[in-house]
Amino acid sequence: MPLVSIVIPCYNQAKFLDQAIRSALGQTHRDLEVVVINDGSTDNTPEVAGRFLSDPRLRLMNQRNAGLPAARNSGIRESRGEFINFLDSDDWLAEDMIETLVSTLIENPEASFSYCDLQITDSNGTPLNTFSVGTAREVVNGDIFGSLVIGGYFPPLAVLLRRSVLDEVGWFDEDLGGHADYDLWLRASAKGHRALYVDRKLAYYRAHDGSMSCNWQHMSSTREAAFGKIARLCPERFAQAVNQMIEDREDMYRAHTWLDNQYKELKKWVDELQKGKDWLEGQWRMLQECVKNRDAMIDAMRKELQELKHQRRERIAK
């Protein structure tokens, strides 16, 4: 079986690191190495990672704080695997994730990376919602460049990537912070590297206040920078993707306009039906009142008839 490298960058996330490392070392695919990059943490990250150093598959590398992309690049530099996965220290993997994605890539040598569905959780690991990577885009297999230009829809922990792709397209751009992984998928896809999606929730993404993704200003600026970079590197592919987005938007607008017109016509028809219903209900109430008055009149006449009969019998008896 091929060697798989799982790179775990960590900066002050010691409280989650134990679970991340255990999920990596506990994979059913046993031919792997786990490279933990301590990116200048000031908490007890070295102590947590140190508990696992008795396992020869794990290595701990300490460096000055350089940021998430730089820590991932350090992990690439220290790794030896044919395939590589980037697991953030606050996330974790299902035990058969690596085995599943490795098998997918071995069975499909034309694919450069495979990725799976994920489960978003809160800080305690409790599932938060029903988001699915597979339903986030129409195209999730093969050439996913257009799907990516719409926006990032999967985090790096869900991906298993061939090392050869990194050698060809380059590593993480250390200037792009929280969108360095997005930039990498864009560059790989733009260069023709194809993806395969596995529709199973094998990756667990923990959403909490300490996540970089919660810094909206940073995420917005780095996404814009990633778009600018891919537009410069692959202008034709980017232009095609943007043009397709515009065409899709126009199709959606036309569909929305048609639906809006249909809604207006239907509403007009429903309003007319409501008027007819209101009129019939008014007629029904009037009829009910007439019947009620008639019944009261009949009852009164019956009583009067009974009284007359009674008086007649009394006169006869006398």
C-alpha cells in the first residue's frame, strides 16, 4: 500500500489536538506518517503531541509562528508520502477515510485528488447541520474548476492529494492565509487536475470562535486575492468560468421572471376564486338565515294549530 502523509499544523489548539492525532494514527490504512507542525504555540501543544511520540509513525516539528499556510508547507517539506492529507488540529477524521480515498485514487489513476463529504460540528463535536459537500455544487467530479470559482465548498481535511500535484502546481501560497487551500485547488483544477468525490461523511470539521474562518474580514480579503491570482495565472480558464457563471445567472433570472409571472397569474386566479368563495359563503349564510326563519315560522304555526285543535276539542266536549 502507498505511504500517506497526514500533516497536522497546530497553533494554540492543544485542547483539540489529541483527538486530531488519535484520528490520524487510528486510520485503517496503516502505511502512513503523521507530521505535526507546532507553529510557535504558546499553550501545551508540544506536551499533547509528545504523548504520541512512542508511535514511530508520528513526528513533531517545532517552528516559530509563521501562519497556517507556512506550517502546511513545512509539513510537506518533512513528509515522504505518495499521497498527502492536511488535517487541521481542531478537526478529525473517520477511521476509514484515508483507506477509502486511497482506494478511490488507486482505482482511478486519472484523478489527481479525491475528497469526501464532511460533518460540521460545534466546539464539543456535536453535529450542527445537514450541509453536504455533494449537494453544494452541480459538478463535483472531474473538472471542478467552475464549481470552485463559485466559491470554496470543502476544507482541506476532506481531501487526499497526490504528492505529484504539489510538485507540479506548487505548494500553499503563504500570503493567502485562510484561502491558501482554496488557491491550491483552483490552481490544480485550472491545470487540468481532476477530482473524484466520495459521498460519505468521513471528515469532521469543528466550527468554533477560534477558527480562522470566523474572521470574515480576513477571509474576504484573501478570497479576493486568490481570485486575482488565478485570473493572472489562468486568464482564459477564469474568463470561461466567470462567463459560465454569468450565463447561469441569466438563466436563473429568466427562470425567476417566468416563475414570477406565473405566480402573478396564479395569484390573480386565486384572488378571483377567493372572491367567488366569499360570495358563495355569503349566499350560504343568507340561505341558512332564511331556513332558520322559515323553521321558526313553521314551529310557530304548528303551535298555533295545536292550540286551535285543543280549543275545538274543548268546545265539542261542552
